[in-house]
Amino acid sequence: MTTLSDPWSFFDQIYCISIDTRYDRRTEAKNHFSEAGLLDRVEFILVTKHPNNPEKGIFESHMNCLKKGLEAGAKNILVFEDDVFFQNYHPEKLTDAVRFLKNKKNWNGFFLGAIIGKIMQTEVQSVVKIQYSCLAHAYALNRSFAREFVQEPWNNLPYDNLLKKRGKEFYALSPMIAFQGRASSDNKTVFLDRMRRAFGGLPFIQRVSEFYQYHKRILVYSHVILAFLLLTLLGILL
């Protein structure tokens, strides 16, 4: 039963994927889980880094978590990656969100953090419907969707790209609370990791993405008005 004191109880199985040699990340993740009040609920899934295809390793790790949750009979499966950290977590907001999900029979995915392409308001302030873009460091799938999703074979498509492709009825906590750490990536190409860090790292990119989706109409209108004023001023000067 989901209660105000323990909204994490909505998730029947909670996993955190961690490369077996990254003791540092597991220690840091445990600290964050403890602060959020869910350390005793999280099962760490230790994996060996794929020798020649990191994206395939990520894919298999996430799929194994979902399969493990399904085998345990879970209705809702929550998956983290070990470089996750939380900011501005409020139990009452998460409680409102999971109450919404309990009453929303056709939801498929719920994200505590992600990069998103579009948001739509719902009747609950702490939940938005999203068009998912990427990142899979803090998300939940319900049983029916997970059961279909795990049937997808590896086809050289990164895991979050497959989520995006299959994504229907995806929702997110508003505002999102889970971010991916600034440590260099074990699983991405060196070039991509450098590019992300050059643009402020994934936490910054995620915040900017979310801010833009909430305020893009105002931002677009303000740019149109500014362009109009500049053209008007230019016409006066000429």
C-alpha cells in the first residue's frame, strides 16, 4: 500500500544497475538512496562491462532487470543506474504522482529523470505526460508494458532509443528529481561523453530541456516580439 511516509512502496521491485568494478559509484548511490529513504528497497544488480559493445551491455543490463522484476511478480518495476542522484525530492509530490498512476490504468512508463521532447499537463500538478527522448537512469515500467518490452531482441538500437521508439503513455514527475552524475561515462563513447561535459554535463542538459518544455511558448513569443522590435527600430533608423 502506498503511503505518504513511503511513496516508494508503489514500486514492487527496485533495481540499480552497477558495473562490478565501480565501488565508488555504488557508495555514492547508496548515500543518495539513503537520503531519499529507499536504500533498503534497492537491489544492486552487478554487471560486467561488455568487452566490445557498451551499448549492448546497457541494453542487456536493463532488460535483465525487467525480466527479474517480472519473474518476482512485480506490478511496477523501478530501475536506476548507479550514477543517479536526487535533487529537491519531496515525498508528498511523489505520493501524488503514484496515486495518479494507480488510477491511470493505461500508463506504461514513469520517469523520475530524463531528457524530454514535449510535455502535456495532467489533472495532477506533480505529473506530466511526456514525449520521451533519452536517458534511462531513473524510470519505472508497469508489468504489462515491461512484459511486451522484454521481448525486443538486441538489434543495434541503444536501450533508450528503443524506449523512445516504443514509448506510449509515458509520464514524468514534475519537476523531475533524478539526474545522472557528472562522472565520465563507462558506457558511452569518449567523444559523446566529452560533448556532454562540454555543454555542462547531463544534469545541466536535463534541466535546460525540462525548463524549455515548460516555457517554450513564452520563449518563442518573446523572441518573435524581440525580432519585431529590432526590425521596427532598424526601419526607423534607416
